[in-house]
Amino acid sequence: MISIGSIIGFQMLILLLVGTNILDFRDYDWLLPALLIQNLVQIVGLAVYAVRSLFSDITIKNGEKSRHHDSLE
């Protein structure tokens, strides 16, 4: 939850600074790549979260087989 909060906070700060003309994409070469990398990390993180939550019932947990895995044998 802390990572999600920090990502949202960073986006809010950047949006505020660009919206009030304190930051400008033309003046800061690092700004646009930083935003693109952050969005890529969000996409990958969401994919990892979705895969883990969707397929959590077929993984082996605590050395025991899950119900779904037992029914396949």
C-alpha cells in the first residue's frame, strides 16, 4: 500500500507542478522519461498483481497442495 500511495503522490505532485508552470516538459529533460518509466512500472506491477491473484489457487502454499491441484490428480 505504501508503494501505491507514493506513486499516486508523485503523480499528484508532478501534475500540480506542471499545471502551475513550475515545471515544463521542455525545460526538464528528465521529466518525461521519469513519467514514462513510472507508467511502465505501474503496468508491470498491475500485471504481476493480477496474475498472482488470479492463479493463487493453483500454486503450492506452505508445502500443501491446493484444492484445485488435488482435483487434477
